[in-house]
Amino acid sequence: MGMITRTYEIRLLDSEERARGIVEFLFSAFSFDDTRYTPGEEEQLRTLPYRALAGQAVVWYAVNELDEIIAVSCVAENDQKTGGYSWDYVVVHREYRGWGIAGALLERMLDYLRQAFARYLITYTCSLPEYQTIRRLFERNGFTLIGQCPDYYFDGEDRLIYWLRIS
């Protein structure tokens, strides 16, 4: 592998080939730090890109200079279709963390949400120490911790709920 140049490009998912690549990335050794997926998470991760291709969500991904997927993020309107959106995943390849890619994906998503006249964005994460970095990203970008569901994922793993007003 040659020298890494901190060059990446963010793209909107638009093909089944990229959807397959996103699923492969999500289940690779370079994506999540905590790979003890719940059965629901596993299903979500396998179907998410295809749901986006069907218009049920929006997925952005980042590629490096070799056109390899190095990050993924997804948002979907709430079930009530009332202008509220849910941000389910933002995942950055381990070797590319600290480059600002998660923040850039968030900015791209917020631009999209403003254009869609979204009212708010809600997101979730786990209370375990492995998730401290994502919690800091939420807090740094104005999200408010609005709730906690004890033992949501597994015993001792609470779900933390964050919210951001868009308009």
C-alpha cells in the first residue's frame, strides 16, 4: 500500500454494487469496535443500503483515493413522516479515524436535512466506554442527551438517545 494522503470523497449511494460494498465494509474488521451485534443490528446492517436504494433511507459513503469504502452514514425519516429523522449509523474505517470524516458526513447529512425542511434529528448510541468517541461527536455538534433506556442492547448496555433541532 502506498502513502495515505488524507484524501477522501463523500458520495451518495446509487448502485447495488456499492450497496454490496457497504455491507462488506460494515461487517469488516475495520468498521465497528464492538462487533457483538444484536440480531436486529445484523439485519439492519445487511439491509440498510438496499432500503436506501428503495427510497426508504439515504446513505452516504466515503471513499479513499483507491475508491475503497472507508466510511458510511445513514438517515431516514421517522415512521410518522412528520419531518423528524433518525440517524442510525456513522462508521469510519479504523485507519481513517481522526481525519474528520464523521464530521464531514454529519455536515453533508445536515445540509440534506435543511433542504428537506427537517424539524429534528434523533440518534442513539450505547453507554459502554467504546462509544465515548461517538458521544463526543454528538455533543460537539449540539445534540442533547434526551433519554436513556437501561439494558437496551444487552444487560449493562444502555441505549442513549440524542436529539438535535434542525428547523
